[in-house]
Amino acid sequence: MARPRTKKFEYGKGIYYFNIKKGYNNNITIKRTELKKAVDAYKNYLKTQPDNCEWLGKWDGKKFIEDNYDKLGI
């Protein structure tokens, strides 16, 4: 029997992503189209779950850019 895929979507070009860890081997990937909205949502998750948040950045089609949350300056 084949193992189920863990990622059931494709990343969209020009969209910001971050992960929330919800236990062992269980991540929720959240996306926002605008930087301000992405940062605001990420800040709210950092308040309640600072150890479970991971900023991924903006997907450019091949890799994540703007992946350093501290250097965004917002």
C-alpha cells in the first residue's frame, strides 16, 4: 500500500507562506497574497504559539525568497 502524500497542493507564485506545527508530523501551511496580511497573521500565531511557527517566505516558482522574517522590517 502506498503512503499518502503529505503536501496536497502546489505552491503559488508570488504568495507568502508560513507553517504552524500541530504535533508530531502534522503541519498546517497558511498562505496570504499580500505581505502585510501575511506578516499580521504570522505575528498573531507567534503570540500564542511562538515555538510552533515557521516563516517560509514568498514563493517565486523555484524557491522561497524573503524567507528571513526578521529582515522584512515590518
